[in-house]
Amino acid sequence: MKEILIKPLITEKMSADTERTNSYGFVVSLGSNKIEIKNAIEKEYNVTVTKVRTLRVDGKAKQRFTKTGVVKGRTNAYKKALVSIAEGENIDFYDNI
């Protein structure tokens, strides 16, 4: 079985969205679909998922100026899932620390 959930997104923007709409963000594998994401989150965190939104984030073009010249490259592209869970439930990312 392929790994669907790669890591949770813990940023200021996602924390504000969690408090406002009870939704969480995850980085997921590029080949996963909404049903697989929903089942993986329900199994991993024991919550009821009500809605899943997905989007693909393109990598950014980056360049650095070094002694040997300009180094050009790109960051990796990834897929993001925004998951809404049932009212009254929450996910604690920090319980394993």
C-alpha cells in the first residue's frame, strides 16, 4: 500500500483556518484521490471527515548568485489536501512529542 499522508501542514495561515472553519491541511502523495485521503485521515486520527479539497502546488523557480555564476533550479511540486472534520472533533498534531 502506498503512503498517502506525507505530513501535516502547520503554518500560521492553516492554524487560523483550523480555528475558524475546523479544517486541517496535509501534504499528500501526487497520485492519491479524495476518497483515499478521507479514509487515510479517518483511520490515522479517528475523526469523521466531512469534506476534502485538493490542489496541486507547482514548484517555484529559484536562482542564486554564487562565485562560479548563477545557479538555477526549482523547488518540488506537491499536492495539498484541505480536510474539514465534523463539528466538535479536533486533531492534535503535538500529542506524540
